[in-house]
Amino acid sequence: MNSQFIEALNELEKEKGIQKEIVLEAMEAALISAYKRNFNSAQNVRVDIHPELGDIHVYARKTVVEEVEDDRLEISMDAAHELNPRYQEGDIVEIEVTPRDFGRIAAQTAKQVVTQRIREAERSIIYELYIDRENDIINGIIQRMDGKFLYIDLGKTEGLLPLKELMPLDNFKHNDRVKAFITKVDNTTKGPQIFLSRVHPGFLKRLFESEVPEIYDGVVELRSVAREAGDRSKIAVHSQDSNVDPVGACVGPKGARVQAVVNELNGEKIDIVRWSADPREYVANALSPSKVTQVIVNEEDKSTLVVVPDYQLSLAIGKRGQNARLAARLTGWKIDIKSETQAREEGIQFDNLNEDTVAEDHEKRESETEM
């Protein structure tokens, strides 16, 4: 150990951000263990490393007592006074016991400690880098796969994409590029673990943010997402600027923006609906592409009764109830759908819209929806 080692620690501090004092403290603790292990010592010792010169000294720490019972831990009053007449009973005396060949042991220990600290620092840097990207999209390359995960090369580290977080039509191979959503970043003893998903609703949201400048800029707000990955999704959007059509912004010129998202999701159908603070309007919009005659709201249990034309009932409910299910998840309201005939038979009062109004309303909703 010498001044060159200290210079190396200074460089390490600049390049890796590892504080020299932390390394020296770790080395001192490691050298105490090394001393006891290599010299069969059970006594209390302290290791001191000069912060500028790198010189190492080992001191045995002994308590001043009247009668010595264990000379490895205690020193008599007379012996202590030979060193310094000011010592009193109970004081701690330090006696240098640095072995001649301790430099070799110190060099080996220093290498181990520095290597460990570099590894810990790199893990910490990676963790700090990716914890800030939690709930964001990331690109990577598939390196390998097993029965549980796809292992994605993210550049500085590896991401874990569970097979259950893949969409039904995803069919990736080794060295394929993949885009995924960071769901969680764990700081484990083996280093940061980054978990990814392609079915998370946040993935759809981030894709729209990347394709629609108005969302990224905050002019258009994506209020809610309901998704059945690989099949169909609904998003509710709202504009902070009355001059900006939120649905049109998400659809894009000739449907280019929404089509880019659909392509990334392997053809997943996406309904884009207009958000509204009025639950009647919001629920009606969410049931697109079906027409809605009337929405009756029950504020107490946050439920709605939706009346639709008879010929629209199956469309409103959707295949296996999917349209109604997604609309309920999107809005946060329970939705019970009945045809006009069912509503009349049950004595439910609703407003009958004339055919012109219905046709106009349907045309408007279809223009706000991208399948």
C-alpha cells in the first residue's frame, strides 16, 4: 500500500463516483478480519490507513486493569504507565502490532474491497438510471429465453419480460428488437432487476404519448385506458384547448398516428372516445361504436342503465360482453344495457330520439372512434 493506491482511489472517485473515504472505511474493516484470520488473533484491533500516503498500521486495543486476566484484551496499570503515566483504569491503550508481511495481505484485501465497491457502485448507478424510467417504454434486443422469461438486453443491464406479459400474437426470436413497458425496478443483492410488460395498460398509454405530440405536450390528456391486450382497447381523451379535437389528434392525418400504435400491438383494435365530466355523455361515448338512446345515472352506487335501440343491443354489449366490459372499466361506472323494447316492458322511462337525431349521433360517434 502506498500513495499510488491513494491516487487510484482518487481517480476511482472521479470516474465511478465512489467516495474514497467509503472505500478506506471498508478496507479497514476488511483488514481487521484479515488480520485476525491470518494471524490467529482474537484480540481487539484497529486498522488505520493514512488517507494521503496509504500507510497501514494495525493497533491492538487493550483495557487498562488492576489485574490482568486476558493479556490479549487487557493491560496492567504498570505496563500502561510505562507507555504513558496518564493512563487510568478503564482507559483503552493502543499498541502497534503491524505484521511485517501485512502489506501483501493488505494488497489482496484492497483488490477485493475495491472490486466489490465498483460492482456495488455500478449496480447503484444502473438502479438510479432505471428507477426513474419506471412506468415508461424502453427498447431492447432479445438475448435469450427460457420457460418463464425473455431476457432483454437494455444496453447497461438486462430486462425480464415474463412470457405471461406477452400479447397473444407476439412471436419474438433471438436478436429481435422489442419495445416494452417497465412495470417494476427492484434493487436486489444480485443487482437491479427490471421487469417488463407488453400487456399493461400503461404500455398503450405510453405508445400514444410517443405518437401524439399533443398528448406529450399536455394539450390533450389521456384520462383513462381499458385494455384486453391483443384484442381490443378503449382510451378516453380530453383536450385542454377548445380549438384542439382530442380524438382527431389521436387518430392523426389519415389515421397515421393510431395506425402506428395498432401496428406495434399486432392489430389490436383501439376505440378512441371523448372523455366527459358528465357520466351520461361519458358512458354513451364509451359504448362506441354502438348508438345510445339514453343513459340513466344512479349516483349512489355509481351505476348506469343504458337504453339502446333494439338492433344495437348486441353491438353495445359486444362479443362475449367485451364492449360493455371495457366501457365499464374505462369510465369506472357499472353499466347495465337494455334494448328499448326491454326498457318499455320493464316500465323504464326514457326519451325517444327521432331517427334523424339517432343517425346524426351515430355518425358523430363513429367519427370519434378508430377500430
